[in-house]
Amino acid sequence: MPQLNPAPWFAILVFSWLIFLTVIPPKVLSHLFPNEPSPQNTEKPKTEPWNWPWH
């Protein structure tokens, strides 16, 4: 069974990872959300007890 020469495959692997690590992260990190979340009110709403008849 013939063995493949690892030299071209290793170079392809290294160059593809270099492309992935240099091109993709800036594109992902430059993403902005269209609607920034607004801070909600920190005050809790007043709750009323239930007045259900338990039969």
C-alpha cells in the first residue's frame, strides 16, 4: 500500500489554518447587533396575593 507524501498535505493544512485565523476572526468580531439591549427597570413590580377559594 503506497504512503502519501505528507509535505504537500501539511502545507495545505498550515496555509488553510493561517487563512482561517487571519480572515475569519476580524469578520466575526466586527459584527454589530442591530438593536442594542436597553437596561430594564430595576424596581420589582408589586405583586398581589391570590384570593382563590380553595374547595
